[in-house]
Amino acid sequence: MSNLIINNVKTILTAPQGFNLVIVKVETSEPNLYGLGCATFTQRHLAVKTAIDEYLKPFLIGKDPSRIEDIWQSAMGNSYWRNGPVLNNALSGVDMALWDIKGKIAGMPVYELLGGKCREGAAVYRHAYGNDILSLEESVQRYMEEGYHYIRCQMGDYGDHGKIVPPEGALTGAYFDPRAYVRSIPRMFEEIRNKVGFDIELLVDVHERLSPIDAVHLSKQLEPYGLYFLEDPLAPEQLEWFRMIRNQSSTPIAMGELFNNPREWLPLITEGLIDFIRVHISQIGGITPAKKLATFCEMFSVRTAFHGPGDLSPIGHMAHLHLNICSSNFGVQEWYGLSEQLEEVFPGCPSIKKGYVYPNDQPGLGIDINEEEAAKYPCSTEFSAWTLSRGRDGTYVRP
Ligand code: GCO
Ligand code: MG
């Protein structure tokens, strides 16, 4: 294997579950030895594809795929301008694929290369949803019956959708009212706790939609309901407010799906302002930086809860799983659920049983792609509607 080189890098675009997914396939000079990675930035998939095809592919061809650290560092620095979502996702696709190749060469699953198992399966949280409290409670109870111990609750849209009256002539958009949302969440948890008690872990995603002082207020209001965590209470642009939240409330805080740059998470971790780091690992550059981040968090008693939405490929979910299995400070994994179509496109999807996701013992990441199946589900170039969000008076606000 000493003369092994990368001889091709392919970008595969597919949307089997309706979300645009970006997959990287790194091929080597050894026939049938290739690796797969997730580079999904669903809203700008073509920009990521360009970064891979036009820049990373020529940068990588001829290089030794075993030199993961050197490739990660040099690809990150070669563009000089760095830490943005497009280039980080592109690099993540390559990085995961290189770990996949290394595992295949070693004949070991990636979690073995990263230190070995700390646990057999990773606990996941599911998304319970309902338009009203009754349907939400039903959804929570369904997940409980299926054996889930961690359940995230979301009732309707983010605040009084439909009841908002903007000024005449206001532009169309996804309207929401953050104040109404803040008022509704404690009421929602009061009802749910009354119904299901305290033996189950409940969570909520604020989706960075609140003004800082409303987030402080909400975290205090939620104390009686003993949440497992309050997710992404503020945007990355509002980091200094996390100290205020911490000083005023003991509700555990999870943060980070929008993070790109290590400078965003460093102060929150070192200053003890969050309890869970929930970065989107393709958004920070893949397994290499994510394993370093997990180890760094361990020293500060911060647990991991990586972002696992629908717009993440099963290869990305698999990368999480390998990290979750071998990191002692793993907390919980967000689990959106995989459709049958996804399982057909990605043979080897992880199995889920009674609230835990299990890895397999295949070498590498242990997941493949069926390119013919993938081609049946073209990506969409429509702009996402939910990110065209507006507040009560029709002003554009970030979602
Ligand atoms: C979550 C999320 C996502 C994001 C999505 C953006 O799962 O917690 O907030 O659903 O909105 O990944 O594309
Ligand atoms: Mg979220």
C-alpha cells in the first residue's frame, strides 16, 4: 500500500428524503478502495460541489490518502481565507472519506482507530411534533412506547403563525413571533410534564430565534421542568449573552449548529457557559476537527450532542456514530430518522433499537452509496422558504 495515491474525487448530489445531500467519493490507485464523506450544506449544495470539483479534486490527486492530518491542515490553509461553511463542508467530505479509506486499509471500523468503544450504542433524541398540545403529547407518547428516553418537543411553528398581522403590503415570508414563542414553551412543558412525569428527558430547540434577554428569561422559566437541555438559545453573533444566561439559570445549555470557526466555541467551553456542544460536524470540517473538539470538551466537562438533522446524509450520521461510540463525554445524538429511500441509496445505514443507534463492525465508516439509486433523486435548486423569515412587522429576521 505504500504507493497508494488518490486518483479521483467525485461529488455526488442526491435528495432521496427531499433534502439536498452532498457526498464526496475519494478514489485511490488501489482498485475498489475508496472512501465516502458527507459535505452537505443543503441550502448551497452547488457552491460546495464547485469547491470540491474545482479546488479540492486537483489539490488532492496524486496525494497519499493516509496523511489525513496533513491534508486537512494544508487544504484548510491553502485557500488562505478559511473557516466558512462552503469550504469547511467540502473539506469535511474529503476528511470523512480519508478516515473511511484508512479504516478499510486497517480492516477496522473508524471508532477503533479513534480509541475504541466506550459504549455499544449511542442514545438518540427524537423530534416529537404536534400542531397543538394534544397531538404533541401523542407524539411524545409514541416515542416513549418505542423506547426513546430523550425527546425534543415542538408545538406548531415558532410563535403564533397565522395570528400575525403585518403592515399592509408586507412582503411574503415565513412569519414568526419570538415573544409568543417564549410564552408558549413553558406552558407546553407544564402540560407535558403533567402528562408524562419526570422520568423521561425532554429538550427544546430555540433555533437561535430570540432576543438575548428573552433567551435569559426563557431559560429561567424552564427550570421547573428539568430539561435535558435548551438547544441553540442564541445566534453565534450573540455569544457574550451566554454568561448572562448561565448566571441566571441552571437550565442546561446546548449550542453550536451554526458554528464554523473554533473561536466561536472556545470561550463558551473554557468559560463553562455551555453543557453540550452541538456543532454540525461537516460544517466544522469533518471527523478530524470533531474528534479534537470532543477531546477538548472532555477537559471542561462539556458533553457532545452533534447536530443530526434531516439535511445530513447517512454518511454524516455514521461519522457521528463513530465519534459517539468512542468519546467518553458523549451526551446524546439528535436523530431525524432515515426513510426507506435513504436506506436504499446508502446501504449499511446504522440500525436503531429502543432509543440507541448501533454501529456495525465493517472496516471504515461501514456505509456505502448506490450511485444508480442516488441518481434517481435529483437535488432542487429552489431557495428554501423557511429561511426567508420575517418578524411581526414584516422585517426580515434571521431564522
Ligand atoms: C435541528 C435544526 C435543523 C436545521 C437545519 C438547517 O435539527 O436542530 O435546527 O433542522 O434547521 O439543519 O438546514
Ligand atoms: Mg436546531
